[in-house]
Amino acid sequence: AVPDITNNQVQIITLAPTLSAQETEQFITAALEMNLQTIPDIIELRSISRFGLSVITVVFEDHVDIYKARQLVGERLREAEQQIPKGFGTPELAPVSTGLGEIYQYVLHPKKGFESKYSPMELRTIEDWIVRRQLLGTPGVADVSSFGGYVKQYEIAVNPSRLKSMNVSLAEIFTALEKNNENTGGAYIEKKPNAYFIRGIGLAKSIDDLEKIVIRTNAAGIPLLIRDVAAVQFGSAVRYGAMTRNDNGEVVGALVLMLKGANSAQVIETVKERIEQIKKTLPEGVEIEPFIDRTKLVDKAIGTVTRNLLEGGLIVIFILVLLLGNLRAGLVVASVIPLAMLFAISMMNLFGISGNLMSLGAIDFGLIVDGAVIIVESIVHRITISNRGGPETLSSTQMDTEVFEASSRIRKSAAFGEIIILIVYIPILTLVGVEGKMFRPMAQTVGFAVLGALILSLTYVPMISALALSKKTQYKKNISDRIMDFFHRLYNPVLEFSLKQKLVIVGCSITLLLSALFLFLNMGGEFIPTLEEGDFAVEVRLMQGASLSQTVETTLQAGGIIKKQFPEVIEVVGKIGTSEIPTDPMPINSCDLMIILKDKHEWTSAKSREELAEKMGKALSVIPGVEFGFQQPIQMRFNELMTGVRQDVAVKIFGEDMEMLAAQADQVANIVKTIPGTQDIYTEKVSGLPQVQVEYNRDKMSQYGLSIAEVNDLLATAFAGKIAGVIFEGEKRFDLVVRMDIEFRQSIDDVRDLYVTLPSGNQVSIEQIANVEFKEGPTQVSRENANRRIFVGFNVRGRDVESVVEEIQHTLDTRLKLPPGYYLTYGGQFENLQAAKERLSIVLPIALFLIFILLYFTFRSLKQSLLIFTAI
């Protein structure tokens, strides 16, 4: 649909379920960044550290091969892993995908009448082990990121009261499970004529097997089993995300990520074919339903381009035939259009330029036929005008001679016009980075088409003219003469007036030039007009510290409002928190509400995207304490992947102290709100996350002979859970996890009452060795180029980006005083716009100079060259 403008980046994801935001930054993110900073050809290094998750984005120069970049990052990760404490997480590289990579997104839900048969856990198991497994390996698919539901585990849900009464520690349970859940081999016994291989079968296969595992045997020889101190049951991993559909409840889904550089149209088609095969393997009553299919946007964009090209071509052909006054001549010129397009598309294929809205949408058939028109008109003129008094019909030899003479005489003018057009596109070809990826394909495609037309006008056009044009030398007046006579009657008086009133004309020209310059300097600026994708992506943000269940409830409420009040809506899918592959790391109090819309001609509530967004925003405002920001799916992902911010523009504040950064961001947000045109203002939340903090008393710890590591391990195992092995169900594998029963993981008192086994065998509660209380802590720590930062993001509606940012800059300079060591930068579309303007300010004068030099060498006269150059 559009060029893939995602910068050349590698993401590093580290899951650390037991670490808070501060520890994640301190032990993982900062350690990794220190090793990554010295990699060559890095443009930017940014990161997010959140509870249980670290995501680092390394942006490379565009010329660096992505696989070489991943290799360089991988080598540094192996060195950095030694600095990360054992058990804190293992860094992994994200899939090789881009901002356009989320090509196909679907939900998995029970059909009507089967709702009670499939729980969210069963649906997630079907997604992970049937759907995802078959999609992996599809050509062009980098990975499939599952979303929502409950990841199935075999859970040893420990009862702390039983543990205490039987004087059993969690460590003993953990050891018993590890030692009683394994297979082994004993080579083989040779007994002619056979060899008998030995296998020791000890893997647990069911809940019953796990319940019978012996923890220890008492003095009387009575075994203490797992079932005596814990409930063995199906549980689920701690959830950091969920997915909803309309107001129907939770569903399970996934995002199919396309491999970077793959052809999206081909990959989507292959994925659809694979989905049809997968549907046949699903259990009865389960349905796969896509909610985002990039084919729709691609077809819409290419359909628009195709229609415009066809209409443009027909208009050009009609005008040519009408004004040349010669059907054959008009068709000869028109035949250059498909041939030049064939040449351009061949070159696009050769240079790896995709056909999209930008690359094909800028083709102008008027430019393409310019040289051919000049040559064909010269040939027709020479045949009919120059041969008056001669033979009525030319022979083939005479026709060849006339065509050759006419083409030779005019070839310089024809080539000159095409070359100037090519020079005009040179500035765009010099753009680099994001702006280069967006606009360079357009310049290349037009350049290829014009180059093809130039070659054709000097070779094919004379040849086909000699074959196809009439050899009759008589000239008959036609409708084109009458049209041109009409224009001459209008033009001749204007020409005579202009020649008589030279000073007036020159004065008016200078005035118009200065007026245009004034308007241009005061004109707004945007990087690129927003493409209407056809759907909305709404950022939903609840109050800091909101639980996952609260976010799910709010999302379902919002989905119900949108679905019921707006007939334009097909469905509403909420993606809450993070998916299995957290390339888009959102907290559990945030949601991307994907509003899938019907075609625009079916809308009844509004006529434009902006109007519909405004009405939907008003409808959602009845939900208290929730912020909504309207964007579009691709636009949002581009913004986030390129700059780390989802909004169109971001004011980034850099500094050391998180509390100071938050205070400055609040001030900036209050100022930004006063600027007209700013919408959906969002301040990055970095604090206010409610925590249960366990602060150890080292004197008491030493008194009881306990170490911090022992108690930390107990705390992590009891509440987060710790993997003690795996259980296989055929080819499916599920973690075997030890944790406290959910009944004993509900409050701060459950933390205080957790018992620690002493070296003597006695037990004490955590409350006796630590201070346990509620406190607020950082929700996330964002860094850019190894410096902490916070941002205030906003979208721009009703104004251009440049004027809004310039007004904000001026206002902040006068009203905001930052502490020493703190500074501001501006990101998003404004950053791309400034980079493009800076480069064009250099290369545009060079292009104009080249055109002047070309004029001078053509006319060999400074006066004539300047005369023509003033028209530019």
C-alpha cells in the first residue's frame, strides 16, 4: 500500500518476571546498552524497562544489512549476558519484521452454541499448538505472536498451612519434582541376533502421576506425597495481556508478522491459503476470523493508482487526438504510454522498488509523452507543409527520409525537455533515512518512465511514425485547427499588449514572484499527508495501576459503545498489554482498540475520518477516568517503531531523576494543551505503580542465619511461580510450575504470612524478618542513547505539523525553565520533516544550477539562458 519507511532496526527482548522496573533497568537494560553502544553504524539506541520486561531497539544506518546487524548485536549479547545475574532473564532478538509487518491479525473464538465448550485456556492451547504451529514456516512469515487467553501450565498449588504443619519447605517440593520427572537411557544389551535398547520411563504424564511424587519419608516409613501439601491442577502463566471482541468477552488471537523485505500481497495470499488448510484441522465449534487483513488496504491503494492511471491515460489520448488533429499521430504518441510504463516497471523490478501508492501514484502521462508529441508534430508538419507542390503521396523511401529529417531537426528539443524533467527529480533522489524511503521510490519510478519515454521518442517513435502515419502530403483543415484558431484569437491580443507594456508585465511578474515567496515562507509544513487506511486504532489508557481485569472490563464497555452506536463499524477488537512476542510493549492498563470500519461510501454517521473520530471520542467520553487517542493501525506502528512514540509528534525531555522528569513533563503537557491543533495529548507514565515492597531487616536475617537469596527465591516461587520441569501431552509441552494456591496470593497479608524455613528446620514468617508495606514505584523507565527520558506526545488535527511545533517551541522557550542538565528534543513527523527540509535546502539549488548549465550549453548565450531560467 505504502513504502515501508521503518528504519533499519534490531530489537532485543528480555523477559524478567521477578524484576520491577528499577531492577530491570539496572540489571538488564543498562548492562546491555553499555555493550551495544560501541557497535559501528548505530544511529540510535532506545529502550523501555518495565515490570518483568526489557525492550531495547538498536537503529542502524540504512546501508547495513539487517542480518549483519543482527549478527553484530548477537555477538555483543553473548558478552553482555555474563553481566546479567543468573535467573534474571535471557536476552533474545525479536523477529525480522517491520512497521508494515503486522499483515494479518485474527481472533480464535467458539462458534455460536459452543461458547461453554471452550475456555480461554483451551482456545490459547489450540492457538499455540495447532494454528501458530502450522503458520510458522509459511514463506514470508517471520513469526506469529499469540495474544490473549491463558497459557496452560501444570500447577502445584501449595497450601502454606499444610506446609507449616508438616514442616515442609518449597525447596523440598521443588527438589522432589525435579528428581521424579525424567526419562533416561542405558545404552543397549546385545543378545544375538538382536540389540535391546534400555529406557528408564519416569516422566510424569498426568495430574495423577504428579500427585504421587514423594517429597520425603518419615521415621515410620510413611511417605509424604505432593498431594498431601498441594493441589495439583491446571493453572496458567501470569498474564500481561488479553484480547477482547466487541462486548462479547475475551477471545484469543494472534498477529502474523511478515519477514522484512517480503512481498506483502504474496505473503498475505499464502497465509490465507494456509489458514484455509488450518480450519480443517480445528476442533469442532472453533472458528478463525481475521479482523485486520492488509490485502484490503493494498487492493484499495493499488486500485486507486490503477484507476487514476487509466483515467489519466485516456484523457491524454483524447487530448492528443483532438489537438494533433490526426488520429494516427495521436495513437502513435499514445502508444508511448504503455511502452514507457513497461520500461519503468521492468526497472522497478530490477532495482527492487515495490509498486505502491507513492511509487506509482506520481506518474504523469503528460510528462511521458512530451518528447513524443514534439517529434510526431514535427513529422506531420514536415509531411504536410514542407511537401506542398510535391507528390500527393510519398513513397516508403521518401517517407523514411522525411521522418529522419524531421526527427533529427527536433531531437535536441525533445531530449532537452526530458532531461530537464529528470534533473528536477534529482533532489528527491538524494533524500535519505525515513524521508528517502518515503519519497525516493516515487522519484525513481517517474525517472524510469521519463527515461523510457526519452529512449522511445528517439527510436521507436520515428520508426512507428514512418510505418503508421499517412503518406499523403495534402493537408485538410480539421477540428484541431478550429480549436487552435479560437485560442489564438484569445492569445494574440494578450501577446500584443505584453510586447507593448513591457514594464507592466515585468513588474507584475516580480510582484507575483515576491508574493509567492512570502506565501511559501509563511506556509505550514507536513512530512506527508495522512493516508486513510480505512480503520481506526484507538489508544485506550486507564489510570496508572489499573489491573488487567479492570482494563478488560473497560475495553469491553468501550467496544460495546462503538459497535452499538455506529453502524459503520464491522467489529471492535481490543489488544490489551503485550502479546507473546512483546515488540509492542504496552502496560496492562493500556489497550489498542482496533475499530474495523465498512467502506467509506457506506458511512452514515460522518462524512470524514476526522468527523467520525470526533463523534466516537464523544461517545466514549461517558467512561470515567479513561483517555482515548484516535490514530490508524499502520500510522501508529510506524510512529512507534521509528521514534519510540505512537503519536504524530513528541516533546522528549532528557534528564537523570525520574521524579523531576515527570514534573517537567506535566508542565510541558499543560502548555501543549493551550496550542490550537494539538489533540490526544499523552504524557508518558513513569511513576505511580502500586507495589508491595518487602524491605529486609538485615539484623534479623543474620540472627536467623538467612540469606537474601534464599528469601527472594521463596518470594518469587510463592507468588510468580517457578518452573520445576515440563509435562508432555503428545508433542505439546507445558511448564510444571510451583507456586502458592491462588487463595493465598490475594493480599499483602499473604506476603507477610509466608513462612521461611530456617537452617535449624524451624520456620518464621517474612513479617518477622522484613518490613512489608504498600508503596508507589516507577512503572517504567525509558532511555534513549543511554540517557533517561520522558515524552509528551500529541496528534495534530486541523493544522499543519510544522506551525504547531514552532508555536510550541516558542511557548516552551518563554514559559518553561528546565533544571541544569535537562534538555528538550522534538520527535515524530516533525523530526522527519526537518531532516527532509535540511537536505532539500542543499540539493534544490544544485538542481536549479544544473538546469541553468544545461540551458547555457544548449543556447551558448547567457542572456537567452537567463531569459528561459526566469520562467522556472
